[in-house]
Amino acid sequence: MNSKVYLRGMLLLVISCFLILKPAFSQTKVTVQGIVKDEQGGILPGASVTVADSKQGTVADDKGAFSISVDAGKNLLINYLGYQPKTYTVSKNETITIVLAAQENTMNTVVVIGYGTQKKSSVTGSVARLSNDNLNQIPVSRADQALAGKLAGVQIQTTDATAGAAPVIRIRGAASITAGTNPLIVIDGYPVPTDLSSVDMNNVESIEVLKDAASAAIYGSRGANGVILITSKSGKNGKTVVGLNTSAGFKEVYRRLDFPTLSQWSEHVKSVNNGVLSPELLAAQKFDVPTDPQDMVFRNGSFQNAQVNVSGGTEKVKYYVSGEALFDKGVIATNNYKRYGGQANIDITPNKKWKIGLSITPSYTLQDAPVYKVHDLLRSFATWLPLYATQNISDATGLPVGNIVHQRAFDPATNPRYKGINLSATANNNGYTNLYGINNRISTSKTLANANVQYNFSEALSLKVSGGAFISNSRNDFFQKSWATRDPFLQGAAVAQASTKGSLANSETIDLLNENILNYTKSFGKHDLNVIAGFTAQTTKITSSSASATNFSTDEIPTLNAGTMSSLTSNIEKSALASVLFRANYAYDNKYLVSIGSRWDGSSRFGADNRWGYFPSASIGWRVSNENFYDRDAFVNDLKIRTSYGATGNNNIGNYRAFANVSPVGAILGDATSLGFNSSFYDNPDLGWERSFSLNAGVDMAFLKNRFTLTIDAYRSTTKDLLFFLPINTITGSNGVWTNVGEVQNQGLEIELGAKIIDNESFKWSLSANAATNKNKVKALGNSSSIISIGDPKRLNYFLAQVGQPLVQFYGYEYDSDIEVAGNYWPTNVHSDRIIARDMNGDGVVNEQDRVVLGQPTPKFTWGLTSNLKYKDFDLSFVLQGSHGASVFNADPNYYETQFSATGTSAYLNLPKDIQAKTKYKTESRYSIEDASFIALRSLNLGYTLNAKWLSAIKASNLRIYASAANLWYKFAKGYSSYNPEGVNEYTDDPLKNGYQRGSAPITRNITFGINANF
């Protein structure tokens, strides 16, 4: 065949095929209808929907809906200001739901600043913000526990790890000696006289922390310890959205200690005593049933939480309503915590002039709390005794088989039926009876209700009047059964009945608030001005009563009328606070920022001649990156420099300390005793405010086109006129007088770094890190240069406050060497309660002149690291927290080890006289000071979000399943010997005795599985 003819024919065939098949290759037009929402199910009206690489597009209507015709296979780009853009590939005619995630841009974020909001880019004070991305998924029962490691300069310390217990919160260190050091809690604008126990994290939109005086001064006399602002979720314009958040899991003690069994101790004794066992060891071996006390005290806990919310609304009425139930079974037997709560927020906007807000947040908590601390529960068990009497124990002691065994059953002095050698090391009951034989239930109901009306005189001027109430009722029921006492238990029913006791304590708090805030906001040309002025009044009444009884006729009727009444008390306290406040924020050309504010507070808690306090503040900022000369395409594309100075106060001193108080006493007149009164302390009409003056300098920057953000703050805060009880010779008829003396300084550095490491459609990875240092120093203590406080007088230990040094330091003797047991090999794990102390001044005598500083309880450096990864429909996040440089006075070894202490024992008598003179109690020495540093994986969260196809099938707008862990990994410091280095659980109301630990509940590892869904 001719080649030209062949080629021509093939070309014609190809052309014919192309013409025939052309419709199949052409792009088919399809119609896509959809709705654009945020992650909470709220609609996003005005969202843009464009076709990639073209000018074709549309805009979502006021219901978030859109419709567009496009070629199949094309990509739609969906954008909405403040949200991360999303790409959707079109394949067919369909109806879709597009969910956009909020875009994190810290410079443009709106933050709550107290009586208003402000863009982060315009803030001139030190304000930290935390949005609730997944805080509600951390397996903890309290909102404050979820904040650990998240914010620079905010220390969340788990001092008590029992279910439902509150952590200690410190913002930029402790700034007082006697007044409270807890931050002010403000929930939806209401300063509440309580903690965060009533807050359900599922209802929280964001948390802001006001750290410097310029930010906190708007709260005046209550801002010295910082302010935590809680903003609840509210309804959004759109159809009704039903949300479900539920989780369930378990928890366990993270660390267990080694308690030597009888056989282990016997082997030790043989190795140090030429193979000879003491008579007690030989006798105890007849009854030996190896027991780990921790198995008796600890258990596997559990955690369940369920919350349902309904939200939505129109332009005129928006609503958010929720209900929650939480059950937390603690790892200590009988420790349980339950919380039931709800929230209703309604916003009504009938027209442009009026706006009405209504909210109510009720909650009810029920806590079964152990009366005895962990050290008392554990030390009462003997590792060689079972919980219940065996036959041979019954034969030796007379206890019926199956009865609970106490060590004192093996003491002939308390049990005449026991004829053997004394094996009892304690008169205490074993921990089982202290747990199950004592009921201690605390029930608390709280209601926070608030209503506000805002009238807009114009677009610039408005008045907001609000009134609210916080009501709390607490009840503590206590009952100790007859078999839960360490009184002699073999002396008959009369003794048992006499040992029963019960009590009932009630407390009611009624707090009322009225606020009247005038707000003026105006932009004209390059000028932006916001001014607020207002008057507030708040009053608090606390009514409490308690009663107790003994000699109950039976364990089955715990009500007080079944016993003999032994005491009855009642008390009423009132306080009031009136305030005038003002703040002006001004910005010129979004470059030069100025904020001035002041608050005048009058408090009934202070003396008649010093009742009013004035708390001014001022701050300035310069947005350097908005200058014409600045290159916004430079490495640092956004830069702001700011500084502030202000004064805040501390009125958390309790009531009536400015007035002479009397207490009832008995007076003998002839042969009769009459009721009289004695002065507790004198009045002081000049008693006034503790005032903190704070200087803060900071810089906020973003670089590499906002992929990285950095905030640095340096501060120095000085608290003057510290509240202090000045003792007076009792010959005057009084113990002393409250006065204002002393000065404490805190200074430090805080750094917060944010980074978007990877940010594309299928894979996102962001990091945030924070670090903080705080150095505390006493500047003055009135007429004294130092104060030495004694902790436990039974097991001596000392705390030192000294001018020029940190507010609290451990004080005592330097450890030199141990004292050998020297023949005292019973009971098991016996050690000396003394050590040989070091002669520091070389005078040959160890006395008070040889005491030195042994450490301090405040961490020198804290940090946190948060990582968030998202790959397609999977996400992974974790929070690491670290604390370094703090020490803890750990009294636990003195209980977990069995101490012998009689100075006449051979262990001391065998020592040379000069060495005997150098012995001191362990608790007085460095022996009891341990490193409290730690690193913890506070939370780990792995989740999967169903894609649009599955969501459409189940008619959900969002559904995510997840697994979460708390304290999955916890690194203890070398040498720390107990369960919880954060567990500073003694003298928590006395800042001069901080750092003492005795029997704190253990850190727990929590694992939960949960679902978050919107329908």
C-alpha cells in the first residue's frame, strides 16, 4: 500500500474518532449546592466560593447557603475572614456542607480585657489568651486542671490529686504574707468569690489571664494576684445545632513505692546482724501473710462525662443551653466526685437600640473525701499482717476469724488475750477502717445568674446595666463508726459507742452584684478611641453553722439526734465593695497606642480611716511594623513594643480584722463560772490595702509572614503595706493587732512562641511553647529582718523569711551522716528518726547557730510545650509541662519508714558523747528536703474526624472520636521519694510555710475515650 495513502487514511480515522468521542471528553457542567459553617455548627454568611484558576464565583447568603454551576473535576475554594480556607473537588450534582476551622492569628485575635474586648494587636498590657480548641477533651474533672502547661507565668500545681480537689493557681508568684494569693476569677463578667469548680470546660469559649497591673488594675483591690477571665459559649445566627460531648475512661496510680515484706526485711537483718533475727522477727514469721498496703488503699479509678448542648438563633434572639453530668472515681478507696451542671445563655437584640443578655449557671457537686491523708492510711498497715484474721491469728489474739486485724491486737497491754511478745508498731487502726469506717461527704450547690441590658444612645455611645447573684450552699456530713477508732477495741460495746462521733457543717454564701458601665467607641480619621466609665457595687454575706455529737447508740443511724450533742456554733459575716472605674484606650493610625485606667475601691474590710483605695494604671505601645519606613515583607513582618505601669490591691484579708474582736471565755466569779469575753486583737482604724506596683515591658512580633509569633514580657512587681499580725504582750489583755508592714518583690521573664511548621490542606502542624522565670524577694518585714516559722512542732521543721531573700526558705541543719540502727531491727523497715548534723561554725557544738538555708519551694523555671498535628481527618496533640528548681519538705519517709526515737535506745547510747550532741531530727535537716522538679506529659490526644461523606450519611455537621491521656509520662526528680512532687498540702493558707508535704494523694495516669459531635 502507498505510504502516503496509508498515512492519510490513519489521519482521517483519528479525526473521525475524535469527532465521534468529543462529547465524552468535554467537561460536563454540574450544580453544587451547599452551606458553609464553622466547627461549632454556626453558619458563615458572606463566605466566598470561587472556582480555582478562574474569576467565577459566588457568595453565601445570610443563611450560609450557596449554589454554583461548574465543570466536573474543578476545585472550589471556600474562604471566610478569620477562618482557614478549604478546597473541595467537584464531581457531580450534589449538596454539601463545608466546615471551616478558625484561623489562628494571634495579632488579629480579639481578647477579653475586663469590661470589654480589644484586638491583640492593640493590647498594651500583658494578657494571655487560651481558646478552647480541645481543653474539654483532657481527662480531668476540673477546668483549672486543664490549664497546666498552657500559659507562661501561670503555675497550676496539683497539690491535692484526690478526685474533685482544687489545684493551686499562682500568677507571677506569691505577693503576700497573710492575705490570699489566689487570682480573681471572673465568669462572664461576674467576679465570683470562689474557684473554678462549677465551670464545665465544654461550655468555655476562651480563657484570658490578666497578668500585669495595667491589665488587672481595672479590677482594683482584687487584681494583685492576677485575674482569670472565663468566657462562655453563646448562640450563633443559624439553625438549631445539637452538640454532644461524652467521654469515659479509667485512671491508676502513676507510681508505687516499695514497702519491704517481712521476709525481705529478715534477709536484710541477717546480712547486717551476723545472720541473727530478733525475737520479734521470729514471732512475726508465724503470722506472716505478705501484704502491700498500697493494695488496701489504692484502686483503679474511672471517669465518665457527658454534656449535651443546644444552640442557634436569629438576628434578634440567640441561645446556648447545655447540661452536664460528670463522675470521677478516685484512686484512693472511697474517694468519689460527682458534678451535675447546666448553662443557659440568651442574647436578645430587638432592635439597634437595645440588647438584652440573660445567663444562669447552676451546678451541684458531691465529693466523698478521705479524712486521713495517704501517709496515715498506709503506715497503719503491717506488711506481715492480712486485712482479715486467719485461724492462727485468731488462736493467738482471740480475734474471731474474718475480723479486721489491727497491730495493737499483738500488744499484751491492749489485748490481754495475746500472750506473746509485743509486735505492735502503732496504736492506729489499719488504713482500711480509716477509709471505710468514716463517712465524709461534702455537697455543694452553686448558682450564678446574671442579667444585663444595653442601650445604644448612638453607634458610639452605650450604657450597660447588669445585675447578678452568686449563691452557694455547702454541707459537710461526717460520721465515724464505732470500729473506726484507735481507742482500745477489746473492752466492750460501751467503749465502742463512746468512740463514735459525727458532725454537720453548713455554709451559705450570697453574693450580689450591680454594674453600670458607660462605653464610648469612636473612630475618626486616623484616631481610634474607646472609653469606659462605670460604677459597681458588690456585697457578700456568709452564714455558717456546725454541730457535733458523740456516743451514738448504733452505727446504723448517723444523724446527730442519735448521739449526745457536744458542740454547736454559728457565724455570720458580711462584706461590701463599692467601686468607680475608668479606662481609655487610644490609637493613632494603628501605630501609637495609649491606655490609661483607674479604679477607686471602697471596702468594708478596712479601717474607717483607710477604707478607700486608688489603683491607677497606664500603658503605651508602638506598632513599629505599621510605620511607613518598615518593610512588612521583612523577616519580622509584625512588630509591637509596649510597656505598662500600674497599681493593684489585695482585699482578700478576711472580714473584721480592722476591728477589735472578742471571743467568749469562762470567768470564775466566787463559786460560779460565768460567760465572759476576751479581746482577740485590737482595732486599727488605719488598716488598709496591700498595694502591688507593677512595671511590665513587652514585645509582640510575627515573622515569616505570620508563620511564627513571639511574645516576651519582663516584669517587676512590688507589693507594699503587707498585712501582718503584730503580736502584743498578753498582759495588755489582747494577743496583738493587724497592721500594714513589709514589702515583697517578684520579678521575672516570660516567653511565648507560636509556630505553624506545616500549613497546607492535608497536613498541618503547629507548635506553641512558653517559658517563665520568677524571682521572689522580701524587701522589708517591718521592724524585723527575719521571721522563723515552725511547721509541725511534733516533727520539728523551720521556715525562714528574711529580708533580701525569697519569701519562704527551708531552714535547718545540714545533714552529715546517718545513725545506724545498731540492734533495733523491729519493726520492719525501722530507721532512726535522727541524723548526725554538721557543725557549720566549727565551735564543736551543734545548736541553732548552725542552722542554714536548705532550699526554697518556688520553681526557678517553668515551661510548657503544646503540639498540634492534623493529617487529613486525623489529629494528634500533646502538652508537655516542666517545673525546675523547687524543693519540697517531704515528711512522708518519716511515716513510711518506721522510726525509733527514744534517746535511751542502744542506737544513741552506743554513740560517743560528742557525736550524741550533734544528733538532730531528720525533719530539722536537709535529709527531708527533696527536689520537686518534674517533667510531665500532661495530655495526649488522638482523634479522627469523619469526612463529609460520612457526616452526610448520619446527618451530622461534625463528628470526632478521640482517645486522650493525662500524665501518660511523668518524670520525677532524682531523689524524690513519694507520690507527688506537686503535693504541697500542709499550711496552704500560710504563705510563710509554703512547701510542706505530708501524705499527698498520688499523681494519676488517666486514659479516656470520647466523642464530640454536632447535629
